[in-house]
Amino acid sequence: MNFKNLLAQTKRNYATIVLILLFVAIAGFIIQLVAQVTRFSKGVTDFYAPTIHDVKSFAEAANHLQMGIENYGIPDEMSVVQLQETTKRLEALSRLWEPDYRKHIESMIAAAKRLVADLKEMKTSEQKLLIETRHLNEEAQMHVRMHDAELKEARTVIQSSAWKIQIVVLVLLVIGIIISFREVQIQRLREQEKEKLSAITALATALEARDPYTQGHSLRVAEYTRIIGVEMDMGKMELEHLNLASLMHDVGKIAVPDSILRKEDKLTDQEWQQIKEHPQASARILEGFESLKEMAQWALDHHERFDGKGYPNGKSGMDIPLPAQIMAIADSFDAMTSNRPYRPGMTLEQAIIEIEKNKGKQWRTDVAEAFLRCVQKGLIKIST
Ligand SMILES: [Fe+2]
């Protein structure tokens, strides 16, 4: 798995967490919105419905009274009864109202009671009755208009809240689908990565089994690169990639025939040339895996030298990726200190001298110094 892919996967995980948090926040918002709408609708049902009905009935009675007095000089009996009844009902409802509104409508109720009393006593002049009735009718109509406007506003609020809920639920649904889809994708990617890594590790292990003299080489190189990487303050993820690349850097030797790989005598120029092609072969194998492409580059460059005298491309200086230089020094150290059929391995002291001598030539100075610090601290020793 290369660095970019792991980084991308981490970002994907963060994105999933953000989506889940968003999902929870939206769900909370919906619950709050539904509670608000329920409360509001209950208020409308409990208060507006009976109040509007009775205020309209009250206004209707007042209007009929006014028309009766205007047209015939006497009030309509039915309208008087209706006014009395609706006045009683409004009085009963008054406990539900806000104090300001209650004060307002209570004055209208008082006016209605005065009018009914005047009508019954028949002492008041027709002119005064007409003024009282008109006044009551106007006030009642004003209340009807006010309630109609409030009801319209309430309907608008409920409708817009219903729209909001629908939109939010839809967004929630989409987020849920995205989260599930991403999770499935991430899971699939993880499984693919796991399979690839076990396949490639098995390949590297099989390769080392062919050559008794290099057995354990990749594991040792991986351990040295981890120690140097820590010394050079590499991040956890970068160290993981370095470890994988180190385990697989020589996997291309699978293409080198046994007769050359296991040859105990000195290699001919042609055989040596074949061996020198293994970085490209390693890179080709790793490039076949999308997630290992960056590591393929490191494997390709693990025999490059800082002074440009390495192979296969003669890269130099900072053109060589840092992980490739770390792998190069770890690889060389293991090669120097391992026994070969044609020579014994160097001692730690001899290897240190060799590294000091080639610092800034074969390897980047900072990498070589980090390596030497690790040796000084006793972190890197010759494996037995
Ligand atoms: Fe190599």
C-alpha cells in the first residue's frame, strides 16, 4: 500500500466520521423540528380552532343585529341569542389566551353584554343601539380578520416546516446512502490491499528461500530501515510504507536464474549484469499493484548512489527518494556484514569505517549520519 493511497484512505475514514457526525446532527435537527411543529400544531388546534369558530359566530351575530336595527329598527331575536351564546363560549375560552389578547377580547365581551342588556331593557334609543351594534360589529370583524391572518401565517409556518423536514430527511437519506456506499468501497479496498500484501510478501519469502546466503536479508533490511526511519523522525505511516518497501525491494531477483543467484564462484560480467537488472524487475512487479506504485519507485532506486554512480539509472543527489537512500544504506550494511561463500562478513567496526568513508558519496550524508547514530546508540547491531 503506498503512502498516497494510505493517506487517501485515512482521509476517506475522516470523511466517513464527518458524514456520520453530520448524519447525527441532522437527525437531532429533525427531531427538534418535528417537536416544534407538533407543539405549534397543538397550539393551533387547542387555541385557534375554537376561538376562530366562536369569534366568527360572534361577528356573524353582531352583523345580523346591525342589519336588523338598520333595516327594521328592531334587533333580530335569533341574533341576540347567538350573541349571548357566543359571548358565553368566548368567556369560557378566555383562560387559554395570552393576557394581552385576553384584555382586548374581554372588553369586546363586556361591550356585547352591555348591548344585550340594553336590548332587553328597551330603554336605550335606537340611535345609541345602532352605534353600539356597529361598534361591536366592527370590533368583531377586526378580530375575525386578525385571526384569519394569524391562521394563514400559522399555515405558512407549518407548511414551510413540513418542507424543511422533507428536505432534511432527503439529505439524511442521501448521506446514509453515501456512507453505506463508501463503507462498502473502503472495506473492499482494505480486503484487496490485504490480499495483495500477503501475495507479495509470500513472493519475497519464497525468493529468499532460494538463496541460503541471503536468507533473512529482507527482514533485516526492513528492521534497519525502521530504526533509521525513527531516527530521522519519519511519521508512523511513512515508516509502515518503508517497512513494506524494504521487505520487497529485492523481489525482482525472482527473475534471476538459480544458477546465478546461488553461484558460489565469482560472477561473470554478463551474470553480474543480469543481477543488476533486479531493481527494474522489482519495480515492475510492485507497479502491477496500484497501491504499491510509490514503493515501486523506491525499489527501483535502492541501488542508486548519492554521487550518481549507482544503477540502474545513475540517479544522483536529491533525485533519489529518501526512503530509497535509507533502504540503500540498510541493504549495503547487511550485505557488508553477511558472510558469503567467497568472503567473510565485515565486523561492525569495519562496516562503520566503510560507511564513514562513503558518507556523501554512496549515501546522503544525513542518512549515513542517522545510521551511525543508531549504531552508536546500540540500536543497530550485526544480526547473528
Ligand atoms: Fe537489491
